[in-house]
Amino acid sequence: MKKLVTLILLVLAVSMHAQEWQNSFSEAIAKANTEDKPIVLVFSGSDWCAPCIKLKKHIFDSAEFKDYANDHYVLYNADFPRKKQNQLPKDKMSVNKLLIEKYNPKGYFPMVVVLDKNEHVLGETGFVARTTPEKYLKKLNSFLK
């Protein structure tokens, strides 16, 4: 019984600490409008782009980023995996291709675009070597002014 309680508490702690990446861009837009928050749109190659993987590991997966982002941003990852086992459903990939044409036509990876709830670009950034989650959030927030 103790093991079950411990497992449940662990799952709850992890889920409370996880950031909420939207499953679709339309969900991200709806949430941004409902909650009056900007959208952080991330273009990544999750299984081939070394800077994308580092950005996720050192910034997006950090407790500081997760806590802040949950309260201040709506998150969407437009991923472009290359490995067959990581391929996205065709409808999601089609949306991601439309997003890259509109917001990242030069195809930079990673590219982080901050949008307002009306889908207007407020600013862009990418991977910044040796930065901290605090500095990265400060950069994202600078686009909101």
C-alpha cells in the first residue's frame, strides 16, 4: 500500500511540474485567446538537430522554465523529426509545414517565435549557447513590450 501511495504522489508531482505543450496549433490559438497569453512557437528537429535537443534539455525541460511558462505562455512545438519511428501524423505534419512556411521560411532550427494571441510575430530567437532558463525567459519576455 505504501508503494502505491508513493507512486501516486510521484505521478502527481511530475504532472504538476510538467509544462503543457498543446497538441495542435489550433488548440494553442484557442487557449491563447481564452487565457490572453502569447504563444511560444518552437520549430525543432527533435531527433536530428543537436541545438534543438540542447535547447529542450537545458531550457524547456528546466523547472524554472516549466513553472514560468505554465503561467505566462501557451506552448506549441512544430516538430520535424526525420527518423521513421518518430514521424508525426500526416495532419499534424501538414500544419507544421504551413507554420514553417509562414513563420520560418528560411528553415532555421531551432527557431522560437513569440506570437500574440492574434498570431502576429512579436519576436524571434533560437538556441543561445551557455544561457540560463532565467536569461532565456528574459529574452522571450522582452518581445512582449
